[in-house]
Amino acid sequence: MSLELILFLILALIAIATALGMLLSRSAVYAALYLVVNFVSVAIFYLLLDAPFIALSQIAVYAGAIMVLFLFVIMLIGLETLPGELNWRQLVWPLGLGVILLAEGAFLVVQRIGRDVYIGQTGTALSDPSLMAKVLFNDYMLPFQITAVLLLVAMIGAIVLSKREKAAKEA
Amino acid sequence: MVPVSYYLILSAILFSLGALGVLIRRNALVVFMSIELMLNAANLAFVAFTRVHETFSGQIFVFFVMAVAAAEVAVGLALVVAIYRSRQNIDLDQMNSLKG
């Protein structure tokens, strides 16, 4: 077993365990914190796959911004646990469907690669953010600008939705 | 040396756990987190395929997915807060009418 494989297996264990923890924790705060750990372990996977820029934006955007937003809303609402959630008798059907989805997904996605490629050393040309930027700002310039519009629309939408009723009536 | 299929199987496992979360949880916030988990699993598959095909397209798509996820979370959480204001509850089983 090589070092990368050991690292992969430990991280995969952490990722699956934290995903399960998020799924099964009754408190939404614990679920959010489990998800942060899951995002960090996925970021380390990105480093192993030679994508350092994606890894760091994963930590900044997902583990940072998005999860802080989640925690803010949990604190604002103050409704961490719902009574009577996670009834074990109701879990049977979703669990069966989940297992079927997993089997089909894993089969199809592995079948698609055909030959198995081994990922060894990091530090190939793929890990250079300046080369990625060249592709992003040349081939994908239009989607990049559309993303900017999308973020603006989302910001306006969030402000409109969270405006209080009274203010909306007065306006 | 890690075979790329291991990454893809892990991605499928994380995606299935996310889908399971959407099915079994009633707390709207946890359902949102499960959707984030599914997006992350798809991103992991994208980056793994990027490594196989040695082009940057996968990484760039992950970048766009992150932007869309950020927008989705902002609007989704605003919706959750608005729903909580009108009904004092975020239980998805109780949201059965379109009237506000």
C-alpha cells in the first residue's frame, strides 16, 4: 500500500463518517459542523487530485462562506431540532432506494472510465492556477460573466425575500 | 497510487448519502445541507475526471458549480427565513399549501 492510498482511505473514511453524522444528527448545528469537516476532507481530496486552486476555493467558499451562512440562519431561527424527526420505521424505503441509487451510480460511473487510471504524484501541469486562469478567461469568458449576473440576481433575490412584511407594505 | 475508480465510488457514496438525507430528513436546513453534499460529490467526480483527461475543463466547471451553489444557498436560506416568519416552523412535512 502506497502512502497516497493510505491517505485516501483514511480521508474517505472521514468523509463518509461525517456525511453519515450530518444525516443522523438531530441537531442542525451538529449537522452543519459535520458538514464543515466533510468539506475540508473533500478539499484535501482536491489537493491529492492536483487541483490546489479548487481546494482552496472549496475551503473559502464552502467551509467558510456557505456554512457560516447556514450557522447564521440556524442561530437566527433557533429551531435546531424538530420533535419526532428520524423515525426508524420511516427509514426503510429511503434506505433501500439509497442503496439502489448507490449501486447504479457507482456501476455507471466506473463503467464510463473504461480503463482504470492510477493517480500518483501530484505537481503536474494541472496544478498550476495560472494555466487554469488562461483557459477560464479565454474559453469560458462568457459563462464567467453570466456567473457574475447570476450572483447579482441571487443577492437581489435574497434581499427581496428577507425584507419584512411591514416594509414591503409601506413601499 | 490510487485508482481513479476509488474516487468515483467515493463520489457516488457521498451523492447517495446526500440523496438519502433529502429523503429522510424533515428539517429544511438539513435538507439544504444534503443538497450541498450532493453538489460536492459531483464536484469530486468532476475533479477526478479532470485528472484522467488532463484538461482544465473539469476544474472550471467545479468553479462554476461553486458559484451556483453560493447563489442557491443565499436564495434558499432567505426562503427558509421567510417561511419561518410566516409559519414559525421549518418542518417540510407541514408545508403543504401554497398560501402564504
